[in-house]
Amino acid sequence: MKTKRTSKDLWVTGLCFFFLITFSISGPVVAKEIRVATVALPETTIHQGLDKWKAIVEEKSGGKLTVKVLGRAVMGGDREMIEGCRLGTLDAGIVSGSVLANLIPQYFMVAMPYLFNNHEEVNAFLDGPMGQKLFKMLEDKGLVGLGWSSWSFRGIWNNVRPITKSKDLKGLKIRTVETPLDVSTMTYMGAIGTPIAWSECLIGLKQGTVDGISTTYGLGYHLKLYDLAKFASQTNHYYETAPLIMSKKLFDSFSPDEQKMIKDTAAEALLWSRKEQAKFEGKAQGLLEEKGVKVNSLSQKAFEEFRDKTKPVYEQFRPKIGGEFMDEVFAFIKTVRKK
């Protein structure tokens, strides 16, 4: 009887062990979730780029990685998101390149006035060795760059007159981002650069505290600036990037294959986002005109006039950015234009 019970016990134990091993092999795998934040609205191409990244990541990882998009600034503004990623309290975020420049001055270079002629030059810069070099600089700050999204080329919206040349800006108070670079650019263009927090600038435009603000056709349309401003001039005075950054601590926790997949899918999704942004800007002119906004672009002569007037900004920021890096950027863009 004792032998019989022992055999039975061994059989039950073996069966339990079998089911335990089987379940551990074939049971459901808990997905790793990446929480990514942005200030962008769902209808913007930046937010749509993150939605696309989510879809590609989840498909290519077989559901092992998931992405949760936190939009509408629920995790705070750019500074809060950058700090959150550095501390590891936020997984990832799309932030303004100009704000990152407070941490890494070389990021100011991308937003220098009239640096780029068009989207093709920008894409070659961001997706090439210069963009990778800027991402490499993030690592010492506890961050990893995944891909480049964009707020695109900025223009000027105002309630006084169309901006067709530098003289048209004389005496106009134009709201700028709260950075010395943005204020200097607008001032050298001929306006009174007026730094105001984004949360206050729309009220300022409505109440006449400022005559206009600097932003893009596309974002202006989504923000319904056509209800606040009569004129929208595509001055293209600088290009505002929106890099997707991740906590280095989190990134390092992924396997090499996962890291590659995360970077590759982010680059793919955000390049799509940039191209969609450029397409939308082409459509936005007609959409704004339908809303009663008087829209105009600069002539080539006016574009070059503004480029010439803002050259002192480069000398002003050369010590901060670094002469060697600045010259490297000039050389790269010159090569791109030759091609």
C-alpha cells in the first residue's frame, strides 16, 4: 500500500510539473508599455505620427511592446517632459528642439533663422549624420533620441498688415517663444520680439497685448487662429523640430533587438509625420482663405532680405553653439544643395 501511494504521489507531482512548464511556455506574455507624452492635439500630424508609431511597434513586436500616447499636455509642457524622461518618471515624449537647446546648446542650431530653404534640406539634415550627432549628445543627459517630428517652418500671424518685407514688421509686437534665440530672430527681422508663455499668447493677441504671433499655417489652423488674426504670412523664418526622446534608463532595459526596433519604427513613423505636415501646409493656405484670412508667402527677394538681416544672430549664438559645430552644419547644408 505504501509503494502504491508513493507512485501515485509521484505521478500527481509530475503532472503538476508538466502543466506548470507548459503554462510558462505557452501562457500569455505581459507586454511592456511605453508611455509617450506630447503637448500636441490629436488632429496634428505630430500626434498622428505617435499613433502611427504605436501601430507599427505593436505590430512588429507581436504585441510584446505597446505604446500609450498621452496628448494635450497631460504630462506638462516641454520642460516638464524633458525632466520627467531624465528622472525616469516619464518613458518618452515629443518635445520642442528649441527647449532642448537649454540643455544642449547645439540644438539651437536647427532653429537658426533662414538656415534651410525647404523641407528636403531639413529631412536630409535630420535623417542624416547631423541628426544622429545631435541625438548622440542626449545620452550624457540621460536621454535617447528616437526620431524627429516637426512643428515645421514658422510664419507670422497678425492683425495689422501682411508681411511682405522687413519694413512691414516695423513697430509690430510679435509674440515669440521664451528663448533668447526667438526674440533675437524676430527683433532682427524688424519687429518688437515679445516673449510670452504659450498659455497666455492667444489671449494677448485677442486683447491686443501683442499684434501677432509666430507659428505655422498648420498649427494656426488647428488652433483656429483665423478667429483671432486677419493676416497669415509664410515667412519661413525658422524650422522648429519636435524630437522624440526616451529615458535612457528605460531604453537600456530593452534588448538590443528591441532597441533597434524601437528606433527604426520611430524614425519611420516620424518621417511620415513630417511629410504629412508639409502636405497639410500646402492645403492650409486654401483652408485659411476660406475662413477669411489673407494669406501670403515671401518673394525670393524678400526671403533673402530677411536672411541677410538676421545674420547677426549667428554671430550672437556662435559662442554658445560652438564655432566648430556651426561650421560643420554649414558645410553639410552646402553639400546637400550641391546634390
